[in-house]
Amino acid sequence: MANFSFDIVSEVDLQEMDNAVNQANKELAQRYDFKDSKASIAYDRQEKKITLIADNDFKLRALTDILTTRMAKRGISIKSLKFNPPEKAFEGYLRQSVDICCGIDKEKAKELTGIIKKLGLKVQTQIEGEKIKVSSAKKDELQAVIAHVKGLNFPIPLNCCNYR
């Protein structure tokens, strides 16, 4: 009997993230309230980190709003961003680092497999590193799991892929 499966992952398209940051920087350069300001948005793709620098708390919130708006328009879930608390930087400026979360950590994976098992379907879940493999003999049960996962309000963005 054939076994069907799919993977549940939490991934961010880093190219779309790059595009969103570039659009946010363009908007930042055009906005009048940021004229003569040293406010900036820096993106480090290797470390998966964004650094926001602003003159004061008000401008930092505006910068955050610009960034999240651009990401939402590019289809990037705001749940994939972890905003760290702002810290003092040079000459009274504020710096805030934003971590880009990729992958499902062990605790979240256990929580998600528990949710899937509570559905009462005949599916097997297996945690494989930063993803979860769900398999079953029936495609209908897998599709029910996919529908349930997409409807969840989970603290990290979830995608279903590799459906076989």
C-alpha cells in the first residue's frame, strides 16, 4: 500500500525579504519626516538579521511600520520577524535588531505534532530537524491535516510542501 506524505516547514523567501527591505529604504529616502535623519534599515542575509537605526522612539516605530508594511505587501508573514528591544546607539540614536526566524524549533514542533494527533486522524508525524513530516495511507486525511494547519493561528508561519 502506498504511503503519502508532506512536510510542514517554516521558511522565509530571503529574496522577497531583500526586495521588501529595498522598497522600505526607498520609501525612507522619500519621506519628509525622515529628511535630514540618519535613520536606516540594514539587511544581513547571511545572519538573517535586519538592523533598524532611528533618531528617537517615534521614528523607530515609524521605521518598523514601513518595514512591516512592505513585507506584508510582498507576502512575507510578520510572524517570521522577532523584534528585539531597542538599545541606545551612537549620539543618542536607537538601534533595534530584528531576527528572521526560519525553521521550526523542537518545542514548537512538539506542540504542532500534539495538535495534529488530537485531530484523531490516522496520520504519522515525525520531527526531522527543522521540519515535520506527516504521512498517511490516505490522501484525504493528509488534506484534512493541511487544511487544519493552514487554519491554525500559530506563533510562527507554517507552509506545507513536498506533497507526495
